[in-house]
Amino acid sequence: MTKLKDFTKGCRYGLPIALGYLPVSFSFGMIAVANGISPIAAIIISMTNLTSAGQFAGINIIAAAGGTIEMAVTQLVINLRYMLMSLSLSQKIEKMSIIKRLVTAFGITDEVFAVASTVPFKVTFPFISGLIAIPYIGWSLGTILGAYINNLLPKSLADAMGITLYAMFIAIIIPTARQDKKVLYVLLIAVAISCIIYFLLPVISSGWAVIIATVISSAVGATFFPHKEEN
């Protein structure tokens, strides 16, 4: 009964995340199909990756006929944060078998990590399973709907849905940038590098542009705008 109660509690915490994932994964399904990916392939990508920015970047690379190395490095750079999140969250999770840890690691996203790391109690496997399961269903369901409803929507609405991911990230970074000038500086550096590559170095593909902008802006931020270490 305790395990069921923890799982149910995790599901309740995960429901708002799932609702937020629906429009973003809907857009992913639409964009994937629009770029020549079959609906089944788009759904499989979502169900086996669970990484919004990584999936959108991957679709762009596929559409641009990018190489395997470009794809691998792009995914490494974009998704490296999940490894750090998992390491941090491991300090709050109860002892688990390797299988349970693998399941937990697969389901760690920015939102799941934020919730799991801030709840005022020890995180159990049933709780984290519920917290992951509902957003996973929401992400997969959104992709299914987007992949199959793509051709049924008016073009204006379909085009508008294509910017939902960018709107989500803007909503995440703008409040933080307003509160912390160091974040703003790093953000502006990344934007400047992206613009330089786009307008002056068009031979560089979008995947490598993301890698270059991310690595350089992060390195500059860590060197010149470091945050004090937390106790």
C-alpha cells in the first residue's frame, strides 16, 4: 500500500508536467513528419529519447542530411545536463538496484528533476516512477497526435505550433536572465555567436552551430562570469 501511495503521489506531481509536454511534443510530431520522418518513426524517437531540445535538434540535422558525428556530438552537448541532474538527484533517492536506476535515469528531464529535487521528502522508486510515467505518456501522446493530425490542421495553425519549443525555452530563460546578469551575458554571447555563424558562416550546419555556440558561451561564462560555489 505504501508503494502504491507513493506511485500515486508521483503521478499527481507529474500531471502538470505532462500537460506542459503535450503542445511541445505535438509540435515535434508535426515538424518530424513535415521533414520527411514517418509518423511511426517520430513516435519511436519520442518514446526512446524523451529529450525535447535533443529531438528537435536531431530532426534539423536529419533534414539537413547531417553526418553521424555531427548528430552524436550535438546530442552529447545538448543532453549532457541530464548526467549532472542524475548525479545530483542520486543524493536524494533511496538505494535502488541497477535496473531501477537505469529506469530512473531514462526518465530524468528538466521538469522531473526540478520536482524531484525540491519535494520535502526522500524520493522512492515508486514515487519517481509515477513522476516519470505520466509526463512520458503526455510526451508520447502529444507526438502521436502531432504526427497524425499534422495534415488536418490549417496551415496557419500548423506554422504557429512549430514555434512552441522556442516559446517554451524563452519562457524559461528570460525570467532567469532578468534576475541574474551573468546568465544574461552568457545568453547574449550565445545569440551573437549563432548570428555570426548564420549570417557570415553559412557553410556551418545548424548542428555544429549549436555545438559551437554552446561550448564557447559556456566556457566564457565559466571563466569570466562564474557563480560562487554553494555550501
